Amino acid sequence: MITGLLLAGGRSRRMGQDKALLPVPGAQEETFIEHLLRLLAPFCQELLLVTRDVSQAADYAKYMLPSVRTVTDKLPDTGPLMGLYSGLSAMTTSHAFVTAVDTPFLQPELLAFLLSQPLTDRPVIPVVEERPQVLTAIYPRSILPVIEQRLLEGRRDPRSLLDHCAVQFVTMAQLRTYDPQLRSFLNLNTPEELADQQEKRAGKG
Ligand SMILES: Nc1nc2c(ncn2[C@@H]2O[C@H](COP(=O)(O)OP(=O)(O)OP(=O)(O)O)[C@@H](O)[C@H]2O)c(=O)[nH]1
């Protein structure tokens, strides 16, 4: 049993407009948030959207699927680590697949592969170019006390967990089998990155 956690509580400062509501390059009718929720739904027994506060949750209400529950951060504006904490605290399953609202190219084949890994007390973290992809990963609920400690230290990034728990890493070679271009890990933070992807998608007709 797995919960899908979609973290959407950021401020999109670099993008200059809400990343969740951008149209997916190559699928202009669908926003990032709609696309990711639709993609996650068949894989997850429970689906939670983690927003920073009730006002943001209300902004997203019309993009929700009936099966999605919206939760809010225990403390807003404290980063993705708080989003992870709030989502894991609210879910009813033992493990969650976590993804970010600014990674619209998550590939279902890669997601299925990650979800086929044994679920233990160790997070399952893909590694791309030696960088752990902590926002496209699986976390056990049992990691909550470790997160709590990091939050108390003022940490905001889930990477801060990695020195404090055993991890099951997934190698780039394994990932490439299911997503040859590793597009699942491409996050769009700036208007330039978005325009670049729009151009590439348009080029594909
Ligand atoms: N729930 C929750 N999610 C967050 C928070 N901060 C960032 N996120 C999400 O984490 C992912 C990565 O966020 P970032 O790109 O680091 O930050 P951002 O605030 O979205 O963008 P910038 O303002 O440009 O840094 C996105 O899906 C964000 O929506 C937070 O405080 N709470």
C-alpha cells in the first residue's frame, strides 16, 4: 500500500508564476498539477496534495480529482522537508512515493519500477549524476522522527536526511532502463527552463 505525496507548497519565486498551474509542454490543455495527479492515481492507494496553507489549497480546489486529499504544512514556508513531514504525518499507509509539482515529465514506467522495490525502513532514493533525487523518491512513515530532528535544526531540504538514515539508492543505469533520458528528474524552475522544454516539445510536432 502506497500513498502518493505531491508537494506543491513552494512559492515559485524563480518562475515568477505558480509552477503548479503551468501548462505541461506538449500537452497544453493540462496543468502540471492535474497531469501529475492523474499520473499518480492508478499507482497509489491514497493521494495527498501537500500545500503550504488553506488559501493555497483553495486555489487548487478546481484542479483536484475526487480521490485526492489536500493537506497543509504544519508550518508554512519551511521548505520541502516540511512538506514531506506534513504529508507522511497525514497519510494512512506505511510508505509514500513523493514527487514535486515542478517535475512534469515523470515517466510511468520509472514510477512503476521504483514502486517495485522492496518497501523497508530505508528510503528508496534515485541517484542521477551523483545527485540524490530526494523529491522523486519513496519514504517510510517510520522516518518521521528523523525528519522532526532536522526540522528542529532549521533544515528545509530532504537531502539533510541522508546522513542520518540508511538509504536504498537506485543507480542511474537502473533508472535509464525505464526512462532513457531521465526526464522524470527534470524540474522546471525558471521561465528559461520552461521555454526550452516548450521549444523541444514543439519541435517534436
Ligand atoms: N508542502 C510544501 N512544499 C514545498 C515547500 N517548499 C517547496 N515545496 C515544493 O517542493 C518542490 C521544490 O520546490 P523548490 O523549487 O525548491 O521551491 P519553490 O518554492 O517551488 O520555488 P522557488 O521559490 O523558485 O525556490 C516544489 O514542488 C515545491 O512546491 C513548502 O514549504 N511546503
